[in-house]
Amino acid sequence: MKVDIDKVRKLQQATLGRASFFLALLAACVALLASGCFKSQVQETVTVAPRPTMTPAQATPDLKARSAPSGVDAEMEAAGDALAHAMVALKGSRRDEALYYMDLARTRLTRRLNRATGNANVNSNPTRERLMGDLHKLDAAERSAHHNDYQQSAAQLHSISDELDLLNSSLIHPPN
């Protein structure tokens, strides 16, 4: 039996070449997997800009008449918006953000309270009394948020928001 040494060497070189190729391919796959596994997850936040509003010069008288009732109190609306933002922040367990919006609502309600106090007799002003009650409820909601009782705080804020809606509607449509 005669063995051709050249054929054996060529066969060994071909096998070694194939093994080297597959080893390099395996190393490349492992490197790609490792680079994908150790990357930190990127979380994107998309912020949508508010729609541009029409300037007063562009607005038509018909649009002005339909935009909002004349009796809507801007301070109470802004306070209600701040309360809504606070409730959303509480649902996400973002206490600092919720407290910021609660403070903003307190500022708006205090401004409205000062205006209510200046407009009528201090002792017999039902708007003032209701606003004082809302401010006390807001204090309780803040305390609940500080104690991480987000559900209770959100319930209190919802109650204040409902009260502000009733108060605002009573200002728009006063009883006879």
C-alpha cells in the first residue's frame, strides 16, 4: 500500500483551512452577539410640540365667540390643568413631578382666592369658602403624596378637580 504524501498534506491543509474558516466565522458570530447583548437599552422619548394657535389678528369673530364661554375663570382652568398633570404623574409614581404640579395648582387657586376676597364681602362669599376647602384638600393630597400613598392623593386631587368644575360652572351659569 502506497500512500501519496503530497495528497495527505493537501488534505491536511484543506482540513486545516476549513477549520480555520469555521473558527473565524464562529468567533465573528460570538463577537456580534456579545456586542448586542452588552449594549444598554436606549429609551426614546418623543415630545410633541403644541399646535400653533391663531393670533388675534387671524381669528375671526365667529371663532372667538365659540372658543370658550365668557364666564370661564382662567385661574381655575389652569389650576384644573395642573391637577390633571399631577394625577398623571402620580399614576406613574413620579412624586416630585406631582408635587410640582400641586404647587402650581395651589398658586393658581390662591390667586383666584385673593380675587374672590377682593370682589365681595369676605364673610359671606361662597366662592371663597369653596376655594378654601379646595386648598385644604390640596394640603391633604400633598401629605398623602409625601407618604407615598399615590392612590389616596390622586383620589383627593380628583375630588378637587370635580369641585373646581362645579364651581366654574356655577360662575358661568349662576343660580337665579
